[in-house]
Amino acid sequence: MKARPVSSGRGQGLALVSPEPISFYGGVDPRTGRVLDPAHPLHGQCVAGRVLVFPAGKGSTVGSYVLYGLARNGVAPAALVVGEAETIVATGAILGDIPCVDQVPLGGFRDGEPLEVDADRGEVRRG
């Protein structure tokens, strides 16, 4: 499926699908990649090596640096597929060199399905 490229690169892995926006600052541990927010549906799960599918980011601009920290610590998502990547997510993906696309309808993605993201071409492929 076609998408808008946000940051370049290619990534693949199993989908980790969130029905809710994610606050990276305080919501994701940059050392381990675990979702810390007890109220979030992904609480306790790890984003490392997964294709993180979510509607949007939320919260503080420090979230960009959390995405960068995930990359520096080797626990970043393999790629980001976002409904609408606002400045926080876009900046973090660029800083962390995490492939990212947006403007994708998220309704058809299933947790655990294999995905390939080619952010250079603006494509998301299943399987």
C-alpha cells in the first residue's frame, strides 16, 4: 500500500499495533524499548525490532529524543507506520534514522503480522 515517506530507509519485522496514540516521553523506556504507560494498550510490550503501527504521537517534544534514544540504545522499532506523523514523531524518526511513513489507513493491520516498510518509495507491504 502507498504511504507518504517521512524519514528514509527500509525496515521489516512483526507489527506491533496500537489503537491509541503513543506518548514516547514517559510512555516508552529509551533504555529497554518497553511501553511504560500503564494506561496504554501496549503496556509492557517492547517496540524493539517491531514495525510500530499507531495513529499518532502525543505529548512533549522530548518524545523526539526518546525515539533517538531508542535508536542509540539498539532498541528502536524497525520502522514506524503512522496514521499522521506530527512533528514529534517525524523529528524523532529522522534523528534516530528510523524508517517512517504516514497517511496510511491503519484499520487493516494485525498485531504480529510481518510487514516491510520501504520509506524511500513510500510503501508498506505485508508478508
